[in-house]
Amino acid sequence: MLSRDIGYAGALRFTTAHESSPTNDPAEKVMEMHNNSIGLKIRRSKGSDFALNSGQLKVLDE
């Protein structure tokens, strides 16, 4: 939705900056950056729910 609202480049800058905090858990950062990348790519071609519904996103077990 962010990519839809502010464009691909803006969403990429925002999500990268958001995950760059030194207090972020390294495993969570890797997961989030992966998911952000997938989401941004898929949003360009298939829509916002495709990645989640098709099992392409990573999640951490709690």
C-alpha cells in the first residue's frame, strides 16, 4: 500500500530507512528487508495481497 500511495522509489527509501535502526534485531531486519523487496516488486505487477497469499513472505516463529 505504501508503494501505491507514495510510489516505488519513495516506498523503497522509507522502508530501507525504517529498518536501518541499530536497535533492530538482525534476524528481523533480514526478514523485513526481504519482505519489503518482495512486496515492492509484486506491487508493481500483481497487487498488494499477492505476496502474502502466495506464501512468498518470510515470518519469524515466536
